[in-house]
Amino acid sequence: MPQQPSFFQDITVELIPSLDEIDAKQWDALTDGTPLLSHAFLSALEHSGSVGRGTGWNPYPLVVKQNGQLIGAMPLYLKSHSYGEYVFDWAWADVYERSGLNYYPKLLSAIPFSPITSARLLVSEDISDRKIKSLMVEALEGAMQQHKLSSAHVLFPDDACAAQLEAAGWLKRTGVQFRWHNQNYANFEAFLATLSHDKRKKIHQERKKIQQAGVTVRWIKGVDVTASEWSFFYQCYSNTYREHHSTPYLTRAFFAEIGQTMPQNILLIVAEMNGELIASTLNIYNETTLYGRYWGAMQFVSALHFELCYYQAQQFCIAENIEYFEGGAQGEHKLARGFEPRPTCSYHKIAHPDFEDAIKQFLVREQAGIAAYVSELEERVPFKAL
């Protein structure tokens, strides 16, 4: 760790092997309220074996304490691969390896398997947050150097954290996601009225297919989800991975735990046909934002994915007066459903100076391409011309 300045002599900075070593209330008091950043969510990943030994995600949260009180923290993992990150650096790893160097393990600050923009440098409101954030960035760089790691990465930081990393000279990488904004719509039809005729007609047609197929949909808040409904959801979730010839990241135990520890943040949407459950999607939400997360179906019904993953979630946001619906990574098809592109970013510290320079040049070229892509997307927004 770097040498601490004199005004921080009563402060300790360390990496610890588990979130269980941190008091949940102290951790949550530092966060911005994002439920996926909560102690309950992150510790459930550990307890369930979704991260930890054998997963390539080894937790080492960075913590800052003053006289034993937690005043700063950072979700942090030692990664032995790049799966589940949504910021793709496989090409960087390949070049490193072909040059005879080890790219893995690397340090990564992120919410596992969740491309969610939120705070990464967590600091108590009662102290000088800029100095503590600076100390954490220095500690992260120090850990990378001390353990001779190739790199450190901070994915999807909020604006305040991004500014701190920018000031520290980290390399910035830009991206784009899609978000729906609830403009205080009275109902779903009021939202549809803001769309162009063609987009509105297409959504009506998709929803009509669901009705004609005899599909009914229910919203179930976390406190009301039964054990059998959790089991069915996990069956659907796992089936999505099987259909893509992959293995689920998250275990059944993970969902069981968050169902117990943070039910107030859970919305399960289920579809039924002929008296049987056929599909399910799980969302995480708070007072301001709904995060669309996990989906699966046991049989195909045309337009069912759009109904469960977008239209029902939008209706829920309207009913609960939730301002934003984060649709997650990828998916230009979200534009036609009223989502709008918005920029995201990540920051990277590369240990090897020659590779750092090469990646910096690559990011300049990539950023120009992202800017052109976003400009194209903005020309295709589905709303009526004013």
C-alpha cells in the first residue's frame, strides 16, 4: 500500500477476503442506495458460491477505517478471466499472453454479472470524500504494483467516481446502454402516445399476440414470492443458459438468499398459459430505478420476451412512480420500445507502460466509433417529432 500522508495517520486501508468481515449497516451507509451494491446482494453472491473459490471471481473488498469505523470502501475482485463483466478486454488479454506476459489475474471493481452504473468509491458523507477517494485509488494502484498484476479496472462508475479516476490518469473507455425514462405517464397508453405511429402499432401488435395466445401475466413482489415460484424462476433462468450452450453464473442458493434478505427490492413477473407457468423474469428495484436482470421461458410464445422483459416492467414503473428502467447492456431492439441510448464508461490502469500506450491509442479509435454509433442511435429514437 502507498505511504499515507500525515493527516491520514489514524486511517487504515486494506484488502479483506470477504464482505462478511464488514458490518452490513456500515457498508450500506456508504452506498448510493443502488440495491445491487448493497451488502445483502454482494454477500449473497459470496454465500451462494456464485463468486469465490473456483468461479474466477475472488472477493477482496477494499476498506478504509478510522478508529475501527468504516469510512470508505470499494467492491473489488481478483479475476482470473473476463467473463461476466460486460466490458470486453479479451483482445487485451490475448495480446498480453502472446507477448509472454500474464494478463490474469487482474483487479476488478464492479458488481459481478451486472452492468450497472453506480458508485464504486464508497465514502461516508461525514468526511472529506475527495481525499478518501484519492487514497482508495492510490491503494488500488499500490495493490496492483505490490502483487505484480497486469492491470486494475473500474467498471460502470458514477460521475463522481469517474472524475476521481480521470484525475488520477486512468484510461477511460466509453460504451453505451439503453434506459427508459418514465415521464410521469398516467398509464402505458400515455407512454405509447409519445411514440411514432409505426412503433406504437408494432407494440400493440406484439401485445395482441400475447392476448390471443391466452397468456396472462402477474407481478409478484419479493415478500409474496413462494418457494415454488422461486424454483420455477430458476428453472427458467437456467434454461436460458442451456439454450445458449452455457452455464448459469448464479446459483439457486443466491436467489434464495436475496429473496430472504432484500425482498423489498425484488419484482418477479410470471407468465401463465392454460393454467401453467411458462416464463418468468426477475427485476431488482428501488424508489427511483428498476433494473431488468434475469429472464427465461420454458416454451416459445411469439413476443413473450418483449412482454415480460419490457412492457410489463414499464407498466410497473408507471404504477409505482419509478423514474428509470435500466435495460442493461446491448440490444438495439430496445430503441423501438422507448429506450434511449446513454453513455457508460470504465477506467483502466495498465501496469506495463508499452501496453498502456498501445491500449490508450486503441481507446481513442474506439471512442470515435462509439460516438458515431451513439449519434446514429439518437437519430433512430422512436418518439414523435416535436
